[in-house]
Amino acid sequence: MKILLPVDGSDAAEAAVDFVCSLAEDNPVDVIIVMVVYEPVKSDLQLWATQWTEQQRQRAEKIIELAKQSLESHCQSVSTVRETGSIVPCILDLAKKSKADLIVLGAKDHSAVHRVALGSVSDTVATRAECSVVVIRSSKSEKHQLDSVLIAFDKSVASREAVTELMQLKLSHDARIRVVSIAQTPYIYVGDGYVNSPKGLTPDQIVPISEAAERIASQISDHFPQTQSVILVADHVGDAIIEAANAGKADIILVGDASRSWVGEFFLGSTCKHVLRHAPCSVWISRHHWKTEGSKKEPADAATTSIT
């Protein structure tokens, strides 16, 4: 597995380094450490620019070297890149050129303001990347492992391939896996808004969702015995996933990104975006299915709206 690991010296970036170290203990990992720094335009009126640039270069080299020292004893190979320019375009361009399988980066802030703010590096990279992305959200004192995984499953190609991506990893045999499927309450739209339908879901509507979740959980349990399926009835899919992650004390939420268009970047109501912004833990956005031929076609009996 080839991982692109952006660093900047922050606690969030150190948490991302720790996660990659944990992942590499039992999985073959080749990691590319990248740090992007701003370089001001040099002119006669900005005599400080040369000195400032040199200070930033030295700082970047120190941060990169510390990350490299942490990773070398765990990974198959460690390479380093120092870029100058805009952070997000540099990361995305390097991920594409290096054919990275996964980008791992830390979320610096999880305040209420950050959850609704647009344009953060982790949010934008996770949205625009063409490969899978793990956004690490945890304190420095916590473990950065995959001991408790919540899989958001909706029978779509995206969620099935997300499970495939997870199963390709070597995790602890005792890892706790929860397959969570949401039976969404139907809505009645009135004008510009909606009200909940007075008629709830019938057992006939819930049974197919439950059966699909149990089938995939059964397959996962062949590798991880502590796997269970959970069916929730809820008005909002994203909120239900967040609540399930809180209740199960998940280390990470795994969701499949079904969209391959730039429209998804602006679709703020999407489940994937909602989970990314509100999750109490780290989030793995799987785009494994983008590598699968014919993955654009969704099955006709999808249980709920595809996670996008």
C-alpha cells in the first residue's frame, strides 16, 4: 500500500504519523512524507523574503526528518518531498502523480465552527482526492489504531468496495467491527420544506436492509469474529451514523464515496460530507470502487440512498 502523508509539525499531523506507524506494523506500507510551505514572491521591497524562506526550509526539513525517523522502523520504504505553493493543490497533484492508494492527514480542529466551515485542508483534500483518504481526528494521548471500526453500509457498490478495502488490511483478530445500516424514514415534502411522514417504515421495508447487513457482517466475521450488524431507523442517515459511532466508541468510521463528480464538493447534505465534519473519531473515506471496472452501475435494490 502506498500512502501519502502530509505533515506540518502540528499535533494533528503527529497523530497521522502514529496512525501510519500502527497500520504499517502488520501491513506492507510505502509512505511518501510531504510538507508544503508558502514561498513569498521575492522583490526589492521584500528584503525579509529570502531570510524567511530559508527559515521555513529549515523548519520543513526538521519536521520531515522527525516524521521519517518515526516511520522508518515500521514501513517498507519512506521517501520525502518538500513542496512550495498552495497546500491542497500540491497534495492532490502529488497523490495523483505518485499513484497513492491512500492519503492520511490530521484534522487540526474539531470545534463547532470548524464543523461547518468550508475550505479546511483536511476537508478539501478528503473531498477532492481521487484515492481513499483517512482523516485522523483524535487527541495526542489516544491510540491511533483500528481496534473498533464502524462500517456505514447501504448495499451500494461504494459501501461494498469499502468493505473490500478494509478486508485487504491485516488487522487484529480481536478488532470489533460494527456494520451499521440505516432504514431512513420517508419524508413528505411541503413547499420548500418537509415534514416526517405519519406512516413509518413497515417490516417488509426493513427486512431487506437487515438481511443485506447480516450477509456482509457474516462475510467479515470469517476474519474478525467480533463483527455484528446494527439496523437503525432514523430521519437523517448522517446523524444516525454519528450517534452509532459515539455509542460504540468507534476508533474510525468507514464510508464509501459513491460520487465521481465535482458536484459532490458542494453537496453539503451528503452523508459522506456530514460524517466527515461531525464524526467524533477518525474517518476513512473509501474510493476503492473507483478502481473497479463497471462500478458506476448501482444495484437496483439499494437499501437506502447511496453514501456520497
